[in-house]
Amino acid sequence: MTTKPKIQEQDHIDRFLDSIRDVLPMVDLEVEGLVDRISGLSRRFHRALDETLTEFNLDHAEWKLLGMLTRRGEVHRSSPGKLAKLMELSSGAMTNRLDRLEEAGLIRRLPDPDDRRAIQVEATDEGRKLYEATVGVQAKKEEFVTSALSESEKKQLNALLRRLMLEFERAEGDPSREDC
């Protein structure tokens, strides 16, 4: 008994590549496929994150700020100025975000123990719990999508994408970025 070879499924990127194959012969279709798939997956993951954050009444910047405060070592505190710099925001924009999060009971402002003119910001227990809940919900969504791959395929894909990321970091000269 002979078995028919499996025909590889085509996604919308394959159909797009087929449509440009003869029209744009200067385009490397393998490279185009990689870039289009990575971009498409990124958009979909971001859309899923936006949906998650909407469920928890947060916007992306507020979520990122809570994450920075939740992940920042044992003390979980930082100055508004340092947070603004890390998030590439003006001090006014940072103040607005801090005001909203403080009003919601997710962060608190405390006197800086080293400088009585300054303040420190920390996530409240409620803020940390909210951040962890959003991460948990989002992780489930991401696990569902990546369940299409075996564990070894996930490791292989991670290794390949890491190589691409390292190439960008070398070209940009800034591998020390704290965020993704």
C-alpha cells in the first residue's frame, strides 16, 4: 500500500507570494515570506494583547508601566523620571499615566528615602495582581496559538528568531533595551 505525500497547506502569504512571483522577480520569496509571516503574527499577537488589556481596563502604556514596577527587583519602586525615560515619554505624559493608575489604586507615590524633594512610584498589591492576571490571560492565548508546534519546533523557531533579533541588535547598536 502506498501513501500519498502530504500536500503542505497554504496560508494567505503563500497565495500572495504566488501572485508576485512573476511580477516582482527581484524579490526573494523566502525572505518575503519570513518577513510577512513575522509581521502578520506580530499584528495578531498585539491585537490579542489589546483585547486582553481592554478586558482589564488598561491601555498598553499603563500595562507596560505596571510591568516595569512589578518586575523591578525586590523593592518594585522607581522614580517617575526614570520610568518616563525607560518608556520614552515626556514627564507630562508620565504624570498623566501615574495619575490615572493612582486613582485606580494600582500604584502609589511615596517619598524618596534618599531625597526628600523626590518621590518614588510603586505598584500596589492590586496593581501587581492585575498585571499578573493580564499576563496569565495573554499567556493562555499565546499558548493556544503556539500549540501548533511541538516543543522541539518551538525551541528551533526560538533559536532561529533569536539569530535574526541578534542581527538587528548588532545593526542598531542597542542590545540593552529593557523591553520587547
